[in-house]
Amino acid sequence: MRLWKQCSRTYVDDLWKFCASVEQAISLVDQLRRLLSSGGFRITKFLSNNKQVLDSIPPEDHAAAIVDRQLPTHKTLGVFWNAETDQLEVKIDVQQKSCTRRGVLSMIGQCYDPLGILGHFLLPARRVLQEAC
């Protein structure tokens, strides 16, 4: 039960977990694999920004994006994670709309931000929309 509480950063079948040390990450991966295998599940698509952690996992269970031990940029929930630099990236392509309430609302809606990372940048547009209403 304790392990499951540690893994509360799940969304459907994806898990994001941050560990303080390499040893902690390797231990967590091992515990998670054993726990799920006892229920008949096989966990795959592992990705880490630490190559020691990846070395502790069989290559067939690595994420498909890892090629020749090169760490990729991985997209989850509309946010890109650059595993090499350990940075989150948000890429937005907003289509210009008319300067009406409907147009401003449409442009704000094009910015998918489930983690709230863009809140600071979207606030001025939301204020414009609030004043227009």
C-alpha cells in the first residue's frame, strides 16, 4: 500500500515520479515491477533522465523513443519533457482569431495546459476576456 501512495502521480496508464537519488529510483522501479507482476501485469515504456536507472531496466521495457541510449523529448499530457536536459517544454501554435469575445476565448482555448504551467502567461488574455464580458 505504501508503494501505491508513492505512485499517486498516475494518469490512466502513465506514471511520472521524481526521486531524490538514483538508488531510490532503482529501488522504486524494482518494487513497482514486482508488485505489478504479482498481479499479472508487465510494466513497460520506462524513461528516465538517468542512464544508471535505465541500465537497471531490461532494454525491452524501455520507451520506444530511446534509440542508441539517446534520451528523447517525450510528450505527456500536452507537455514535452526533454529527458536529456530534464526540462519541461510547452509548444503552442495559436491560430490568430478576430478580436471579439468569441475570438479571444477561442485563442485561450487553443492553449492546452492541464498542469497549469501557462497560467501566468494566459492571465492577461483572460483579463481581456473578463473585461469584454
